[in-house]
Amino acid sequence: MAKQPDISAMFKDVLGAFPMDTTSMEDAFKTTATLNEKLSGVALTAVEKSSEVSSKWTKETVAKMAELSKAKSDPSDYAKAMTDFASAYAETAAEHMSAFAEIAKKVQMDTVELMMAAGKDIQEDATAAVKKATDGATTAAKKATAK
């Protein structure tokens, strides 16, 4: 019977013949993980603040509705209560929508800042990797021509 070739030994020999420096890939992974952590922090902060605004808005609306639902002695008081509620709700809505807009603006500014910093880091990593590869190729070419 014929002996089966050891495939894992062949792969090991082939990969050994072409050594790879994985530090640039490790650095890229670390940079990406750090960026994702920071972006997640921005998103979670925005969610927390949005929840606070939404909760406050709900509490204020419920309080105003409690006043609206009280029994009135005169029918015209119901119309006045409804008008007062609508007016107060419109004012509150404008305030809370403004708060949501401020949160969105902060998220946008933080995200742009993080992306610009990440772009700079990635550019520096890429420059270092290209320089290292160029140096390695130059060294290999010098050795090949010296023989």
C-alpha cells in the first residue's frame, strides 16, 4: 500500500519558506478594536441621554394629562384645559426635540473626530508597513544580487 503524504508537513514547509510578519495585521486589529470601543461608547452615551430626554418628556406629558383629565364644573373649562394642554405640549415638544438635536449633533461631532483620528492612525500604520516591506525587499534584492 502506498503511504499517504503528510499534508500538514507540506503546508508547514511551504509557509516556512515564505515567512510573514503579522505585526502589521495585529496592529490593524488593535486599532480597529480601539476604534470600535470608542464608537460604541459614543453610541451608548447617546442612547443614555436620549432615554433621559424621552423619560422626562413622558413624565411631563403624563403630569399635564392628569390636569386635563380632572372633572370640570363648566363645559367651557374643558375647552380651555384642552387648549392649555395643547399649547404646553407644543412648547415641551420643541424643547425636547431641541435636546434630541443637541444629542445628535454631539454624536456627529464625536464620530467625525474619532474617524479622523482613526484615519491618521491607519495612515501611520500603513506607512510603517510599506516602509518595512520596502526595506525587506531592498535587503532581499541586495542579497540576491550579491550572490
